[in-house]
Amino acid sequence: MASPSSGYGDRAPDRQGSGPACDGRLAVTVAMGESGRSRVVVVGEIDLEEAPALRVALDSALDAATGLDLDLTRVSFCDCSCLRVLMEVHYAALASGRTVAVTEASGCVWRLLDLTGTGELLAAAGSGPLTGAGDQEGGV
């Protein structure tokens, strides 16, 4: 899924390597866009151990922005704890008049969103349903 052209300045923030973190640790990079929305790039695995760190990073990014666009293409594993964080941040954003959208994601993230029926809630405006996107590797 292609990212929307919304003027993020540096379109390729430091992603700490060319692939997911080898040791599974989470890395989060935030770049403020011209529109006041932040582009958040997440690298690594999101499981019960890493979910709290993701929540802190997303809350911090949301506090400083009008909304978040999430690039999850370098997430190599995600489970229900990842979904919990995404939904909590989504609802926190809505409560304050902002939005959180998954603009790009790996196959395991798309699969999680598809299986749980939450893809439409987290889809970027105009991107359509998030079903059948990407490969099906990774876990739920």
C-alpha cells in the first residue's frame, strides 16, 4: 500500500538498518509533517513485552501532533498486545479530535487487522478496506 503524499519533508527517516531489528527490539522514529501530523515508523516485533514501549512512543507522538500516520512495514511480528495499543491510541486520538491511521504495514500487521475486523477503523482515509494486503507471514 502506498503512502499518501502529505509532505513529510524527509520521506525516509532513520529506520535503524535496512530490515527489522535482528534481536526483535522495538525502534520507533517520529517525523513531523508540514500538516502537523506525524509520520511514525515502527521497526521490530510488537508483543506483550514491547507493547508498553510502543504505547509510550505513540502517546508522546500524538501529544505533539494533530494526528499520526503509522508506517508498520518493518514490523516483523505482532500479536493482540499490538492491536490493543493501536486501538487504545486510536480512541485516545478520537477523544481529542485527532486521528491515527495505518498508512503502510507488513503482512503480519494487515493479517491481524483483517482477522479482528479493525482494519477499517485504522485505515487511512480513502485507502479502502485493508483485506488481503501483503504477505501472510508473522504471528497473531
